[in-house]
Amino acid sequence: MKRILLLIYFVTTAVLSELFALSYENVITGKIKDESTGDPLSYVNIFINNTTWGTTTDLNGSFKLFSISSGKYEIVFSMIGYETQSRIINVGDTTEIFIEILLHPKIYTTKEIDVIAERPEQWFEDLKDFKEKFFGYSSVPIKCSIENEYYLEFEHPHKNILIAKCQVPLKIINYTFGYSISCEVQKFEYDKWSKELKQKYRLYYSELDTSDVEVKQDWAQKRKKMYKKSMYYFLKTLITKKMSETEFDIFLTGNVHAYNPSRGFNLQSTDEILQKNDSAKTYILKFDDYLRVERYSNFYLASISWIKLNYPFITIDEYGYPVEDYAVTLLGSWAKSGIASSLPKNFIIEQNKNYFEE
């Protein structure tokens, strides 16, 4: 009997040790200090951009992130009163990274405005235009709000240009998908004449808190449906499947018109536009003019979008994310998407495991 108990003990210990080891793969640790004093900074926010992976520093200014999926990421260090910093990291299957950061005190150029009446009428008009482009359009209703919108500042270098800036992260609540989002506006510039929108954000997602199982299930279903409508899902299908096996039809075309009967050259295979990088889990996407993408749902045409590359070619990672900043220009359905329909990258990584298992 003692031998059996001893055997069970050793087996259980081995299994638990293995699970413990697996849970701490891809460990990212570090220490954050004040640049001017060298003192450790506690409660600094550390997060992987565009994910739910994040933590804060302890009283010693130290932090630890673990169980991060492999890939190339931007890790962000943010604290009120200090300039935000970031680093690009490459996470492998078993990576250990140590980062030491010195944060610079931040100099604010404007005073906080608390009274609504102090805002001019133009500000409210700009806010309406900003929200329309920032949240975007979706074929299904998405309920979102900005909790601290009065920190936003607007500029008009030309009468057709709207620039938005914010010295603190915007706090966004997405009630439809169940996320609280911290958004640092790095660039927002909209040209009303050309309809061109240049935007770049740092996003940190947190799950909204609820104990209602049905609400959580509703969030999960809506997230999955939105993902299958996204450009990232389409780009992932380019990597994994022949186009004849997907709900997409794609055409190489120089004509951007939804109802043009001459849609261009229909691609049955992605070999002409996509090549795998030998040295990394990335792919090269290359084509001229526009790629017209028709998405079908239940055999009916659901949407049309166009992709134009902003470089001679771009790189996409194994999850369908463009690696370069401002990699593509979008027209059509995908061009109307905004923060309201956005999903964290680690959710998309998880969906990849479900949709694209070999």
C-alpha cells in the first residue's frame, strides 16, 4: 500500500511540476525606475499592446508577465505623470526577457478642463465627427462610450483636416463585447475631402466584470462573429486555405467600384500574392493596385472591401496581422471599422487555434 501511495505521490508531483513549468513559459520580467531619481516606481502599468496581457509594478518597481503566446509584440510602460515608453519584443516558445526602463517625468502643455460650459461649440462638433470615425460603422449595433472624452483636444491645420489629441489614455467601455479599453491616441488625422483617415493607437483590453454566465456567453458569441467579419480573419485564410475553400472571393483589380461587372482577375490560389518567409513565422503579401475581397455569408454577398498595399510588399504574421505600421489602405466595408469592432490580438490568437487547426 505504501508503495502505491509513494508512486501516486511521485506521479502527481511530476505532473504538477510540469504544469507549473508550462505556466511560466515565455516569462517577461523587469524593473521600472524614475529617470531623475533612480527610485523604483510602483503601480506602473505594463501591457502588451492590443491585448489583455498586462500587469503593474510592485513596491520595488518590479513586474512579471508570463504565458505569452509566441510572436512579435510592443510592450508598453505607462504611468500618469510620466512619458509613455515602449519596446519591441520577440517572444519564442520558451523565452525569458528582462527589461529595465527609466521613465521620464511628463510636462503637460494644457490644463485639465472640468467644466462642460467652457468648451466652445466647435469642440462639440469636432467630438461628434471624431466619434463617428473613431468608433466606426458596423452592420450590427455595438454599444460603446468614452468615459473621459473631455480630455480630447482638436485641431484644424486646414479646414478639411481634423486632428485629435489626448494627453491621457481614453477610457472606453464596449458593452457589446464586454471590454474596458485603455486607448492612447498616437495619431488621429481625418481628411474630410479625401475621406482618408490616418490613425494609430495603443490599446489595452480588460474584461468587464460580471458573474452572469449568460452575459459572458453572449459576449463570446458576438466576439467570434465579429472576428469572422474582420480583415485579420481574411488574411489568416490566405495563409491557411485555398480560396475555393473559404467564404471569400478575391480579385486583382485596378477598379474600385462595388457594382462594376468587370471585377478583375479572380484568384483561385494565393500563390501569386503570398509567400512564406523561410526564417520566421511570417508571410510576404505582394500585389499591384487593389485586392478586391468579397465576403459571403450563407451563399449571399455580405460585404465588399478593397486592400491597397502602402509599400511594394508587406509582412503579415502567423495570426494574420500586418507587421508594418500603416501597412495597408482600406476601402469599402473594412474601411468603416473602428475601435468599436476591434478585438484584442490574444483573442484572435485563440480563435486561430479553433478555426485553423490542421
